[in-house]
Amino acid sequence: MDAKTLKTYQFLLKPHYLCNILLASSFFIIKNVYLICDYLFGSCAYEMRELELITFLGCVLALKTKKQRHSFKDYVATLCTFTKILSVLLYGRYNVLYSAVYVIFCIVHMIFLPAPADYLGPDSLTYFRGPNLEQELERDKRITWLIAFYASWSPDCVKLAEEFAKISYDYNLPNLKFGKIDASKYQDVARQYKVDPSSWSKQLPTVILFENGKEKMRRPYVDYKGTVQKFFFSGKNLKEHFDLNELYRKCKAHPIKKVVISDGDKKEN
């Protein structure tokens, strides 16, 4: 195996992915372990209904992955997600308690072993804690802020992290800054800015642009019916929807004037 191929697959050795794959395949592993499957399920043979559900899973995955281009890592994540959903149904066919225990293990995995961030490059991010976000927005309204509300357990937030870090480094100016706040940890702050921090939220991640201390736009946005409009968080989409190139040009053309103290008098340069 060459170095490039090894690098492609080495992420599977990380605890998050190892546990995720183990959880996703647990039903099929148990079904093939003699005595254990007899004890838990009464038989090691697959029933016709189980084979139908497995076939249906294959069809769903084929349709899901055909619509978009995915990296191998995305394929693994998608496969594990749908297989775990199927496993809940398969365990439940034998005992509801099996499903409940399995869901608990999945939740524990999601909370304590979230998908690791792969990006280790430079960034220009400010991490906010609690009310200091509002304080910073009010402190100097000449600064334009792009703030990402995220949760460490959300796969979409993990995917956003790398792109947002790169953008913050490329577009950072004294009057154009980038920040992040953990919505799951500071839920009151998230709700203050109308971001749902719950585990079932469709608003994580949410990126909000603040100008003059006030919200100008956000993605994803909620329409007048209260429906969250889906937004694909890629670097390209962030730049286009928030018009970052134009925003950068305007901020650079109108820099914040520095205050120089000379002989007890304040002067602006």
C-alpha cells in the first residue's frame, strides 16, 4: 500500500471512526457469533424481513451518494449513519430494550467521541464564551463580524470548521473579524440570537453576519412559516452568499482609524 492510499484510510484508526464502525456493524457481528446470537435473537439466521430491510438500506445509500460527490470519509460517515438507523429497527424486532440500549450507546458515542476536526492550519478566529459575544458586538460597532454557532456533536459543524477557519485566515482585517460560539454549551446565548441549540436542531451550524452590531443576514435562514431553509456549508457557498470578496474590499477601503496619544491629547490617524 503506497503512502497516498495509506493517508486516505488512516483516519479510520481514530477512536471516533473505530467506534462508529463498530456500532454500525454490531448487529451483523452479533448475528454471526454463535451462542450469543442464539441467546439474544433465538437464531443466527437472517429472517426474510431483515434481508429486505438490508436491501432497502443499500438502495437508499446508492441514491443518497449518487446525488453528491463525496470523499471516502463522507461515504463512511453516511454508511454508518444509515446503518445505525437500520440497526435500531433490527434490534427492535427482537426486543425494544435492545433498541433502547443501542440508542444510548450511540448517544454516548456522539457526545464523548465526536468527529475530530482534521484542519490543523492557521486561522484568525475568536472563540466566544457566554455573554461576551454581545459585549464584543456592542464594544466597537465599526467591526463587521461573521459568527458561527456550532455544536461539537454535529457532523455538519465539524465539516464547517475547516472551511470557516480557512476563510477567517484569508479575509481577516482589523474591522472584519470571525468568531465561533458553542451553541450547545451556551444555549441561552444561542436562543438570544434565535438559534435552536437542541439535539434535533436543523439550525446547527448557523453563520450570522453582524454589521454595526446588528444582524444583517444568516445562513441557514428561517422563512415566514418557521421552516429552516437548508444551506450547504462549503467555502464557495459561504463566500458567495455573504459576498465576502466585496465585504473584504469595503472594509479594507475604510480601515479603522487608530487613536494616537500625544502629549495628553488623543488624535486620530
